[in-house]
Amino acid sequence: MTSFSIQLTSVSDIKAFVDAASRLDCDVDVLCGRYLVDGKSIMGLFSIDLSEPIQVQVHGSQAQADIFMGAIQKFLVK
């Protein structure tokens, strides 16, 4: 499992994130406080507070995580 933080600020950011997550053959979880939602669910992402950075967990190989992080690089929090 690989964890990192991202910041999504617009509807188009959420759509791009879900599109990238949906291309993975593994689970992607998004954690916001005590809530955990499926990173492949656009409705799930709309149901959480996105005003602060959120934690992402990729439950796959390191190669899958690296490909995913490359696809969503502009959302990564340094």
C-alpha cells in the first residue's frame, strides 16, 4: 500500500482524479478525517470535505502507485 496527500479544488479536478483511479486494477481509498470513500466513486468524493488536503491509499503494487501518482501529479501536496 502506498499513501500520499492530494488537494482537489474543482469539479474538473475530481473528475480527472476519478478517471485516473478508475484505470487502475487495484483499490484506491480516500481518507478525510474519519471518513473513507472509494477513490473510483465520483459521488463518494463529492460527499467529503475537500477544503483541506486528503489522504489517498493505493492498494496495489508500487508500479501501479507510481503510474497513478504520475497521472495525478498536479494534485499532489508537497
